[in-house]
Amino acid sequence: METYRIAVTGLGVLSAAGHDIPAFRESLLNGRSAIAPLDLFDVSPFSARIGAQVKGYEPLDYFAADKIAKLSRADQFGVIAAGEALNNSGIRSYYSPYDIGVSMGAGAAGMLQAEEWLQSGMSGNRPSPSLLRGLLPDRTSTAIASIYNLAGYQGSITTACSSSATAIGWGSDLVATGRLKAVICGGSDCLSRLTFAGFNSLRVVDTEPCAPFSLGRQGISLGEGAAFLVLENEQEAKRRGAVIYGYILGYGCGGEAFHMTAPEPSGSSAARVMCAALASAGVTSEEVGWVNAHGTGTPFNDVVETKAMKLVFKERCRAVPLISIKAMVGHCLGAAGAIEALATIIALNAGMIPQTLNFRGADQECDLDYCHDGPKISAASLALSNSFAFGGNITSLVISR
Amino acid sequence: MKIIRDNQVVVTGLAAISAAGVGTAALLEALGDKESRLRPVPESILGVPGHKWGKAESFRAADFMPPMKARKFDRCSLFAVAAAGMALKDAVIEPVRLDPTRIGIVLGCGFGGIANSEEFLRGFFRSGAEGMIPMLFPNTVPNAPASNASIEHNLQGPNVTLIQRFCSAETALLMAQRFLEEDRADIILTGGVDELTPVMLQGFRATGQLRGFGGGFGEGAGMLVLERSRHALQRGAHIKATLGQVRTIGRLLPDDGGEGASRLLPAGLPVSLISLSGSAVTEKRLVERLPYAELLETGPLLGRSLAMGGLAMTALVLGLKDGDKGLHLAASPEGPYFAIDFKGGAPVQS
């Protein structure tokens, strides 16, 4: 049996909490929330009118005018964040294009533009077909491969809110098997009327900035953005003198087979996947310093994740902080897992556990340490990052510095 | 990360829903008589005659579940739930008798969720917040078909949905194979599922997709039960085929000295049956490397879809006799490309 460690050698991000790694890092380490009033589209029909929208974004800062119409907002975010990670890693000048792949997680993708096509058609107009170009979630990976001349594996995972966490786990597999020398993996997603209206229709959007694990929390705050990691075999990365930011040690993924929107209430399915992730990484729960929660801020999900923590960490559960950065970056759906994996790597390297913002009071059913009071200094070298999704799709990543 | 290389993966079950009908027998009949099952698209949809599509018109959800239950699913989910049930039955697998956490589903899905998204948005655009139908929203996600199938059949193992152009089912099969090799599961249902609606056709026309290789779209599901060979042998399963190498590249670069094509199709592949899927038939650099063998193409018979590889691979396995070697070649115009080896029957014991 061979053993590999999969190294993270490139980081990239574009989110409401920072348009690049330095800005995102500053927001994360200083606990700065990016949730604010939305103006990307009309949110007046809803009681919740806030979210983590990428503000101050000007496509012309990144793309030539003739390219912009060919890329949806989600495609653009993905191309920018992937570009930062690729440039950061330097892999393109080292490997054959056929040895570098793209593994990405996607969500609503180009739905924002497709909505305009549908709405315009309903009004009797002849909308531009280019509005449909980015509708399918695989478009972003195709654009990344084409723009950066990558010719290895291409795949897009669409398991809603766990998409990009799974894409990172799967990316590590593609390198571990030797199928690829390197992979750019992560996710991109953007706000759309469909998701904003949809979650509002289910009454799971908080009218105030989301408050994970707090008393009185009412639901999510939606967000958007993209994050990508470059993964390589550790030995190869060291051979070429790459900076190593961390490691993807393993991952677990599974289905609850319970309900399309409600989590399995005991937390046992989530706990099973977290344990599978630890087994995949060859580490024990004793080695885990903290857990980046899925932590959406919905009343039920936060309780279930708390229960899962107790099943995994048992008597040690109160010594393992469970934190959520969704109060900072919002719930970025298809990109959530990647943005949070990136935050986990940054925090591990900074020797701190991020704060869960927007505390409203202690909830008796959420009785663990959520770092509500502030970030914590930590010598932990290993953390879990959880992602749960519609359909009961659960992924847990094991990340170390 | 553990690398386990001694888990061969075999095919122990198949299912098909297509314009040819419901079940693998209907698919075999279409492959045998080679008569296209595509039918004219009603003029009311595109405003002009002359277009064809491959609707799975003989599919009746009520044949698989109570009508009240069927109402809560989108059409893609109905296909997935029904095909998963047929595939499990074909493989003689009863999830209740096995560990459900060891049975997963990894599915390619092209347009899953689009029909529900459209209906939800139409209500919203027409009547604002009052027009939203909450029950539609959960099934707007592309993973609804695989997740609904997992819920209905109690599949608690790995559950992933992938989309990648015309190679959506192939990307799923690659992941399913790896999950079995890694011992993440004993059994994984894989393949592809897709639906076709009038608005989708209008969208295809608007973007120029009704011309060229995209003409003649179809819908349905092609599902394969993949299983670790040791597990299949232990339970005495009938092994229909053995899955071999899965080779893939994301793009076929110009002026690469043949590197991309040779990575995909190394010299000396002895095969007796080749399945061509997606736009593979138009890829001159690949087609000229193919060995002489009987060709099988489901697209012209049943219609093309992003996840058509599920039906094409099902057809290939159906066409392999014990010991026959088969090759599935799939391509999409902007990539990716897949070449997948199958061998009829069980693996040779060593």
C-alpha cells in the first residue's frame, strides 16, 4: 500500500469578504462580516433583503470587453479565483497541460443571466441567446481549462451546498491515484433570483445577518463568490520548491437517504461521514483541533451538527470548537465548501480559530464551544471542514497545515 | 491517503429508459433493428416543422410508484428513481438485506432541476412572492435525481452528481470506479439521467444547438450497477462485464504531436465493439486511431443528451459476450474526452 500526502500549493478567492487572498485573510482574521443590503437584483418582494454580495466588482478590471458577455458572473468569479491560485502555485510552467486538471463544484452557475432570458421572453421580447451561455454549471470549469490552457481531467460536481467540498476531496483523489500531477479544485457560485426567492419561499432566510448556533437564529444569509486550491503530490511540490500551505489528508462523503431538505435528526449520518473522513486521512478524532461547521444558522441544522459533533468527539466534544464563517461570507452554496476549506487553511496557518460572528444569546440545544466570544489562539495543526446539502449529500474534509 | 489497487470493478446490473422504451429489452431491440426512435417535435413548440426529439413517451411513473408520490418529483427524478430500482432488481440487490451505507449512487445529470427552476421562476415573475411554489424549489438542484433515488432505495453510501458536457455520465463512472477501488462502498449505481422539455428545446434553438451534432436531443436514463468484484462473487451475482481502464483528458490541444489522442487511445487496443457517444464521431484525430471493430452509436437512435453516456455504456455492456473487449469513446466539443474499457463477463481469476 502506497501513502501520499496531497499538498496545497496555490490559493485563490473572490468573495464578499475579500477580492483576493490578502483581503480575505484580513477579513477572516479580524472577524469582519460582509453581509449587507443587496442590490444585485430587486429583493423588495422579500422580508430578508440582505446577503454577502460581492460589491465593488468591475468585470473590466479582469476581462476584455468582448470576453465579458461570454462568461456568466459565476464563470467570471471562478476564472478570477482559479487564476489567482494557479499564478500563486506556479504549476503551469512546471507540468504538461495534460497533467493538470480541473475539479470544481458549482451551484446556480449562470442562472442570474438565464433568469433575464426567461423574464424577457415572458414579456414578449426576444432576449439575447448569450444570456443562456452560462446556464449549465459545467461552463465555469470549461472556461478555466480553456483560459489557462489546462488539458487534464475536467469535472463539475453539482451536489448543491457540498459541491465544492466534494470537488476538493475528489481533486485530492485524482492526484493521489497519479491520474493528475496537479489539480485546480474549488467552486464558484453567484446570487440569483432563483436561490434567493427559493430559500425565502422555504422561510429559512434570516432577516438579520445570520447567527449560527445562536439563540433566536432564523436561518441563512445567502452569499456568493469563488475559491480555488491547487493540489499536488507533496514530494513533487517539494522537488520544485513550491510553497506548501497545507494538506488535504482525506475526505468522507455519503448520503443520508432521509429527506430532500431536512437533515437526519440524530446527527448520526453526519457523524458517520465525519468519521469516514478521519479514517480516510488515517487520523483519529483526538488529533482534530477544531471543526469548520456547515453552520448555516437555520434552527434545525445547527442542532443536528452539534449532535454529530458529540457522536464523533464524545467526551472531548466541548474541547473541539465548532465554528461557522457563514456569518462572515454568507452561505455561498456551490462555492461554500471551497471558501470554507480555504478559510480553514488560512486559519490553521495563522494559529487561530475564527470567531462565529453575530452572537444573539446562548441556545441550550447548541451547547458546545462555537467561539462566539471571539477568535482563539490555537496550536492545532488539523481541522475538519463540514459541508451538508439538499438531498442529504454530506462531505467532510480533513485539512492540516 | 490509502491507495488500494486490487479491487476490480464489475457490472452486475443495468437499466434503461429511453425513446426506445422502458427496460433493457427495448434498448436491445432498438440497437438490433437500428431504426431511429426519434419523433417529430410538435410544431407548436418551435414554430417550425422538421425537428426531431427522443422523448421517453412510454415511461409511466405510476408503473413504479403511487401517483401521489410521483407528483412530488420532477421528471428527471422520476427517471432516476425508476432506473435505480430496475438496476438494483437486475443486479438482484435488495438494499434492506445489505449494509445501506455501503451502497452509493454517483450520477451524471445534464439538465436536472431546470424544469422545476423554470416553473418556480415563472410563478415568481408572474405574481411576485405570492407566485412562488415552495415545494418546487428543493428539486431545482441538479442532485435531486440522485438524492431522490437514494432516499427511495435507501442508498446511504457516497452520493454525488456530476455534469460535464456530453461526458457527464462518464465523469460519474470514473468517480464510482475510484470509490469502489478505495473501498468507500461495495456497490455504486452510476450512469446518466436527463430530461427534455419544450422550453429546453427553445433554449437550444436560441443558442444554435439544434444544428449540427446537437440535433435530435433525447431524454431518459442509463444506469449501471458497479460492484467490487469480491463482493459480487461472494454474493453469487451474475457478472455482466468487467470495467477496465478509464482514460480521460479535458481538452484535445492543437499541435500536441498526438499526445492527447495517444493518452486517450493507446496503440494496440484489441476490441470487438466500440460505443461512440456525444460528439466522438466528429473527432477525426480520435476516430482515426480506433481499431477496426463493430460500431455502436445510440445518439442517432435515441437522441443525444448531456448524460447520454449512461445509455451508451449500458448498450455497450449489453452487446458484449463473455470475453469480448469493448471500448466506450465519448467526447464533447469543448472537452472532455473519455475512453473506457469494458470486457464481457467476469474478470479472470489469478
